[in-house]
Amino acid sequence: MVPDLDLLVIGDANPDLVLTGDVEPAFGQVERLVDGVHLTLGGSAAIAATAASRLGLRTALCAVTGDDPFGRFVREQVAARGVDVTGVVIEPDRATGLTVVLSRPADRAILTSLGAIGDLAVEAIDRRLLDRARHVHVGSYFLQPRLAEGLPGLFERVHGRGGTTSLDPNWDPAERWDGGIHDALRHTDVFLPNAAEATRITGVDAVEEAARRLAAETSLVVVKAGSDGALAANHDGISRATAQGIEVIDTTGSGDAFDAGFLASWLADEPLERSLAIANACGALATRALGGVDGQPTMEEAVALVDRPAG
């Protein structure tokens, strides 16, 4: 089968309820007022899929939602952004996951009710979509133990018909930082942790050393480092890209937009340094609006930011 999808994204899809202002909770029945509440699309995989579609990639999503208002909201939001949702499984007896984001301009706290998020298993993934995609990306590894169990075999299938793979681990709520991820890395072409995730998975404090150790397990490691930019490690060594300066409204979803930008450039066979720069630009531009999807850039916007004159 000739691939007619650029990207299949597999993982979590849920609404995000983003609270802004004085979001530090106080127990003891203390009531505080926040500045605003914004209901938007969430889930690392869903945000990455919509970001990739915005960049021009032909994209599909595999996830699990419930047959409830939140599930319908998720499916409608993803489809409205040009992503194929035929691979989204609807579980009538399960609740759709939900995340509450306590957002500050430079940081956020995240509270998630898993619901159906953890129900996704390899057996539920639409094989027709899997075989149609040039590249398969998995988000939120640690939230989906059933998917994690079969991921090495799934990635082997993708490689067997000439496709490529990537993985974003996201945070491990259990903070064990394993769950079979090292087995999955042996079948992963691009690993996309942030700096905190990379250091915790490897057990070393220095980000560059963590990247080098991870690169010994997989082909390419790309580490998101926020205001410090990003770095990539492979058999050729370390490459770096500086962060793009932009006024930050909300960092929710910026790492997922980074993933989409990197993959769009990498799949276009652009040099590694260019792919890092495009990824940084996509991550930065995604912070210009509240929530994970409303600030997502087009490729033209990302390129303009990368190529703007210095000064």
C-alpha cells in the first residue's frame, strides 16, 4: 500500500479546562477567584495531530473517548482542524478523560482524570490507518500502559513496511520513569522528551549527558528545553537551536506543537539544525494564545519566525 497519510498520531485526546490568574489553590474551604476559564482541546496526541495538520501534513488520530459530551467535543474539535478521526474509538461505558490546567505565563500545573485515555491498546488501532501513514507518532506514553505493552511490536510493523516512528513520553504521574520505555526506544526513530523527562528517564542531572545516553538506545533524541531552546543527539554528536523570543500567554501544548514542527521538517528531509529551528518556532508561536491549539502556527508563520533578520 502506498502511504497517503503523512502522519498517524496515536495517544491521548481529551478536553482541557484552562484556568488563568491566581490559580494557586488553597484548601480549608478557601474560595479564590481566577481571571478566566477556557475549555479547549487537550491531550498531547490530539494537540500534536492538530498542530501537524495546521502545518500542512495529512494527519489522522487514533485515541479513545467516551460517548459523552466531552468525547463529542474532542472528536468535533479534532475533525474541525482537518484531522481524520475515523481511528478514534468510542467506548460507550467509559468517561472521556479530562485535564484541568492551572496556567501561569511561564509554567502550569496539570490535574488529569484519565477516564478512557488509558484504554487504548494496540489491538484497537485501525490497521488501515497504520499502513497508510509514512510516519507514526505516539504521545503520552506513561498515561497508556496498555498501549505501551504492545508498542515495540507496533513500531516493528511500521518499520517492516518502510515507515518511521517517534515517541513523546510526557510526564510519568507515577514517577517511575520506566514502564518498558527502553524496549520501545529500540524501535523508535525520533524520541522527543523535554529536559525534565530526559533527565528522569536516564537518572542523570545534565541534559546533554541524558540526551547522549538516550541516543545510545535510539536513532535520534530531540530534547525540548523551553527558554534554553532545544538540542538533538545522534551518532554524529549534539546539535543545538536557540529559543525564539515571543510574548508568552500560555505554554499549554507548546511541546506538542514543537513535536509537530520537528516532524514536518524532518519528514521533508531538511537538515537537523533546520528541523530544530522550525520546531522551536512552532513551540514558541503556540504560546501566543490560551490553550494548546488556538495559537498553532502555519508552516509559513514558523518559517518567517526562523528566517526573520536578527536584531
